[in-house]
Amino acid sequence: MKTRLILDYYDACNRGDVEALASMFTEDVVHYFLAPNLAPAAVAGRDHLARYWRKVQSMLDGRWVVDHVLAPDDGDEAVIEWTLFWTSPQTGTRVATRGAEWYVFEGELIREIRAYYRQEHASSELESFPYAARGFSLLGAEFSALHPSSEG
């Protein structure tokens, strides 16, 4: 199931678990980032991407929470909304960065990720969107109805 794979992927990102991450990617996986951004260059290759997320996790004290998923079980693509909670080195405060990603799968592995977000040193969100009412994660509540803990 694609939703379970995506949740497991983010749990592994939260742990900085290189082995688990690498097991979820095709050898030639590519993760694209919106530019300009803190990390606009694409990251390619199974081992490189797995190590990249370990490095990011250690730098940001990050916690990714999946808030919403559209992933047909019989399809090879999915789209999600997520929140990254992290500690800004500039301000020392916890920040919530909201984003969306498009996934392309090859069998039961992730082949491509296209990330749409801007990582600023202040929280970002859709103006007037009812995050709490829809079960999304919030600052001070780093979990969602879909993704209740870092271990699924």
C-alpha cells in the first residue's frame, strides 16, 4: 500500500535511519526541490538520498508528519500534504513548514519525489485553513489524524 510506504518513509526520516530509507528507494531515485530554497538542488541515487535525510535530520531536529494522502492502491503516483517541525538555528524556536509532494513509484519502491514548499525561518501555512478541524498537525501537537506518531 502506497500510503503505508509514505508513512514508513517519513518515520525513517524522523529517525535518520539510512538503512530503512535506502530500502524504500529505487537505485536511481531522484528527489527534486522547489527553488529557490534552503536545499534547491535535486538529490539523486538511493544511498545519497538516504544519507541526505540523515544529515538533514541531525541538523534540524526535524519531525515530519504526513497530514493528508491521495494514493490509489492500483496507481504508480501519489500526492501528499505534510508538515516539517524543526528548530531554526537562527531563532532557536520550533517552526512548522507546510508542504506538498508528488511521488512516483516503481513497484513498491519510491522512484521520484517532487517537493513543493519554501523553508523559511518562520512557520508557514495556508491562510484561514482549518488545520485542527481537519486533523492536521500543529505546533505543539506534532502528529496528525493520519500519522499519529513517529513510528506510525
